[in-house]
Amino acid sequence: MQLQFRSARRAALVVASMFAFAACSEDDHDHEVEVDFMRITAGAQTLMVNSTGAVTGGPLALQTGVARSITVEFLASDMTTDALDDHADDFQVNVTAPAGVTFTRTGPFAGTLTASAAGSYNVSFALFHIEENHEDFGPFPVAVSVTAPVLVAQR
């Protein structure tokens, strides 16, 4: 009987140690963030994307051949930018564009979008956790409408 008790006790200690180790390592490397919204700003245009991928304020408007600066913010549920305050260096926005649209990064949460042809496209945006090599928010498709620039006739 004493032998069974020791085995059960050892098993319980091993299981408890595994949970303690897991909790410790999570605390040491806990850089996950709570993001509920993504705000994409391009000039005066602002699009919001919620955690289900629903987009408001779109489509994002581009003109062919014109690089449009964009910034992306990841927001907490109260719409503040607190979500990344402590770990902003561990993250970046990842933008995946189809053929005909190019994203050029100018910072971790900024860049330019340029389209080569008029049309409708979907461009995906995500919060990428660099150290852990995965997305913490998204990717979510955002509609992009590309038009040809308006040419003014010269007289």
C-alpha cells in the first residue's frame, strides 16, 4: 500500500511540476496582446476592422501609380492603443497584397500601397508577432478600390 501511495504521490508531483513549469514559462514569454480592433488610416480615410474581420469605412481608395501612405493601429476593446504599449517592438503589421498591388514597408506599422491597374482587390492585414512567428490578429481582407487618376486637360 505504501508503494502505491508513493507512486501516486510522485505522479501528482510530476503533474504539478509540469503545470508550474508551463505557468512560469508563460509568464517569462507572455508577449501576447489583447487586440479587438485594427484601424487603418490612409490620409483622411479611416477603416476599422473588428475581431471577426468586419470592415467599416471601406473600401480603401487608391489611384493607379500613386503610392498611398497608410498607418495601422491595433486597439484594445476600449479603442485605445494600449494593446501594444509594452511590447510594440515585438510586433509589426503584415500586409499581403495580390498581383497588381504592392506594399512597401516604411515602419513596423506603416507603409505605402501602390496599384498598377484599376480594379477591385482584397488586401490582407494582420498583426504579426515577430518572435513567435505567428499572427495575433487577422489576417483579415480589406477591400481596395483602385481608380485611374483624373487627368486635367490643358488648354
